[in-house]
Amino acid sequence: MLKKLGLTDFKVFRDIEFTFMPGTTAIVGPNGSGKTSILESIEFGLFRTVTRKEKKIPKVENLIRHGRNRAIVELEFIAPVNKRVYRVKRSIHPGETNADLFVEGTRDVVVSGPKNVDQEIVNLLGMDRHTFSALTYVRQGEIDRLSRLAPKGRRTDLYNMMGLGVYDKTSGKVKKHERSVKKSISNIEETRSRLENVQEHLPTRNELDTSMRALERLHSEDSKNKDVEAVRVVLTKLSQSVSEIDDQLSSPELSTHYDELKMETETTKVLKSLLEAIPDVAEIQLRPHIRREAREIFISIFGDRYSDLIIDDDYEISLYDLRGNRISLVAASGGEDVCVNFALRVAVNTALQNHSIAGNPLGLIILDEPGAGLDSQRRRWLPEAISGLKSINQVIVVTHMEELKESTERVISLIPQGKGRQPKLEYSE
């Protein structure tokens, strides 16, 4: 859970501090007021990276406020592994970053240095940035996108939202490595074949030794014969060639290394098979929890109209009215479809957090513009949907929608003050 966020010369912020409490908080402001910068600073504070559209920004100095030469991010958070409060302080300079991690309430530095702090935060959270993103963020447009997809596409989309897409990326790297190993094996086999072909056209060591002994007898009988000496030179060179071929064929590169590569190929096959199987196994195990969580969220909103929400194995969605009649999602009246998809999308996060074997749940969900792309009729259902998230300790909603103010326990308003000036900060409950 997040507690405080302090920013100095970070993006649009000159010097500002945000306080986060348990429960639901809306960060409200018009486009360009700095809402996205808050999310970026949280990600940077925890993981020293900032992701935009699933890609990391190439230069962290782009986060420094215009005209300044340094930015500072200080983030207080409660570590799931031990429930202690930590404060991470990161500074950004052109071309480099510095970092320190403290136990809050003391001046004791737990670790220093960017890489050490990165690893220690992963240990404290029990997850890396990819897992954190999958468990925590509901990104802009994801809810609206779900409602437009066919069941098969919805399943694929949710699969990626569960963070299982990382296995595909890792599998791709393994396949690339496998191709590289196979190419090395092919090169060795080609070299060995070429050497063996040359070897077949050369006399054997036994034939050379026999020829050399015969030549020595001729030399003893006629020591002045120049032809004998010429043959000796040829036999000596042939002997050297045979030795070189034998040495190359028995070299570690063509023998031991070849065996190691063949073994590595078998290991890679097993790893590739596991990487392909793990996502399906994980998704199957999470599926009943996602169904239950989505149903609970939806019924908490529409329990006076619907008796049930059913999601099958292919993520085909059906509603049942109070009389038990099945109603397809397409046939439902306005607002229900977005709430179904909201419930399904958020259920992915709550199911992952509550049933993950990776460690203690974070108890945090960040909703980034959950109403993006929705018309006014559909937006009116979101406040109730958000207020119904009871299984999460802390919900942060980042939005420009004034309608969502009523759904949260407190509101952080960002009020633009003009170009180049820090937005004004107001709290309300």
C-alpha cells in the first residue's frame, strides 16, 4: 500500500507531496494537469523505470522538469512481506540515477545504489515490475476494449492482463537461443564432415609409417638418391596433415563442446515445453477465482436486477434475471455491459492478488481513466462499481471525470496554473 509521494522537479511538479490513505482515492484533473506523471513517478520510485504503452522510456532524464538538472522522487510504501513502512528516494541526473532505501521512522539506510535498491524493493514487494503491473494496474481503455471483443479475443486479452504474456516473451527468447545452439551444432557438424572428407583422401597413420620405413630402407641402399629425399618431404607433410586433421577432430570444440550443445538442445526443449504449459495451467487455476470475484462485484451493483453472472471457460458471458431467465450480454440494457466488463477486468487483479502464490497480496489497485471511451449513460454506473471494491485495501482512481468524485472517499484535485507552472493541489473528502 502507498502512503506518501514527494516529487521535486519531476515533470510538471516543482515541489509537491501527495498523501495516500486506505480506501478509495480519486486523482482528478483535466488532461495535461499531471495525473499521468503521478503514475509514472510511482513506477519510477519502485522500479526505476517508466512504461508508456508497454515500452520503457529510453532516457530517464526526460522526466526532469524543463530547465532543471535534477529530479527527486520519494515514495513511502508498506511492504507486503513484513508490513513495515519503507521510504525509497531516487534522484535523476542526466545519464544516471541514485537511490537510497530507508526504514521509515529512522535514518538508517537499508541499501544504497540503484541496483541494490531495485533488488531490495523486489524482495520487499515479493514481485518484479511486470508482476506488480499485472496485479495492480487497470490501464486506460482496457475496460472499454473488453466490451468490444468476441469471447476468444476477450480470453486472449485477459490472458495478457494476467501477466501471463511474459511467458510468451520468455519462450520467444528461449526459441531464439535454441536456434542459435542449433546453428552452432550445424556449424560443428559441417566442419567435422569437411575434416572427415579430407581425412578419407589422406593415407592412414599406419600407411604413412609403413611408407616411411620402406623409404628408410631405400635411403640406406642408395643414400645419394635425390628422389628418395623428395618423397621423404612429401611423406612428412602428409604426416603433418594427418596429425592436424586428427587434432581438430578430437579437439574440445568438435567433441566436448559438441556434446554440451546437444545436451543444451535437449534442456532447451524441456524449458520451452514448460514455458508453453505454465500460462495455461496458471490461467485454469485462476479462472474459478476470476469468475467468483467478477460475480461478486457485479451482483453488488445489480443485485436488485440480476440473480447471477456466469462466465464460461471461453469467457462467454451470460446474465440471469431475478426469475432465472438467461440474458445475453448483448441484449442487456444500457450500463450493464460496461459493469460486467469492469467486474471482469478488476476481478483479474483481485484474483491474482488474493490467490497468488508469489507472496502476500498488495491490497492495491490503480485504475487509470476507467471511464475512457464511455458515454455519459455508461459512466454513471462506474461510481457504484468502484465503491463496491471491498476486497482491496487501497483503490486509486486517476481520471479527468468529475462524475467519479462521488465514488471515492477522498479526492486529490490537480488544478492547472498555466504553462510552466506547477498545478495547484487540493484535497477533499
